[in-house]
Amino acid sequence: MSNEDYTKYGNIAIEDTGYGFKVGPENMQDDGGCGGGCSGCGQ
């Protein structure tokens, strides 16, 4: 991770969702995307 990436996104967070772990930047906005979960996209 570059200094620019760190400035933009911050620390990496690991969250236990109850179904597994979600890993990503603390400062990243959750804009919906695929919806998450175990089912995956397009199923």
C-alpha cells in the first residue's frame, strides 16, 4: 500500500460478519455494490 493509498483509505479493518470475515479499508464508503454475503453476484 502506498502512502497515497493510506491517506485515501486509512487502516485496514477486519470485521467478523457472522458468516465469515470482511476485510477492507476503514475509510472506504459502502456504496451497495454486490450486496455482500455468501451468495455472491448474479446468483
